Amino acid sequence: MSIKSNYTKIPNNYIYDPELTASEFRVLAAFLSFSWGNNASFPTQDTVSKRIGVSTRAIRYSLETLSKKGYIDYKRRGFNKSNQYNFPTLGKDSSQIKGSPLPANKTINNTSNYLNEEETSKGMESIRETLKKKGIFKKEKL
């Protein structure tokens, strides 16, 4: 994949929401990729399933749970037409998402899965020493 390839803008509150499963996030990102910067997209579930390599049943299940969580709304457009998918939370901060555990304008301070301050300091010192030996790092502090 080259750097010049297409990309999809995904809001940070989608990325950091612990309530989204990996499969839900992947389906949400796939539908967002069809929106072209708008709030609506019109891909078929079959198209999305083929592109991300999951069954259409998995797509339908993820759409159902994403709809219940307030990330996506969809409505039928008629016989032999794809559904219209809208993203009601697009552009809203995390505090505006229904049921979001993320606080407004605050950073998440969940460090249970991370190194404590002492271990982090030791790790940074080790990195500095390695970089000094290679002649890359010359300052005493970052």
C-alpha cells in the first residue's frame, strides 16, 4: 500500500470508545469509507462484506449493535436499492455519544494496562543511553 492511497477520516471518539468491539469498529470504518466526507453512505452489505472479508450476516449483526449504540442509522431506500447509512455521532465529542463512558474535555486516566512511572523512567533512560551510544541523542533531557 502506498502513501498516496485513499484514506478514511475516523473521529477519535470512535477509535477510543471501549464499548466498540473490534468487528464493530471495522464495519463502522468500512461504511465511513463510502461516505466521502458526507454524513451518508450507500454501499450494499454484500459489497462491504467482500471488502473486509466477513460474512453478510456478520455485517448485519454489527450494524444492529452499532445502531443500538447510536453510531449508525440506516433506512431502506426501496426495492433493489442499497440502504442509506447515516452517522449521527459524526463530529460530536465523546460526551455527546449516547452511553459513552468517555468524559467531556478530559483525558482518560486508565493506567492499569501501562507501565508505572518508575518503569517508564527506567525505559526512557535505557533508550537515551542506546541513542547516545549510537551518536543520535546528545541532550541530557528530552
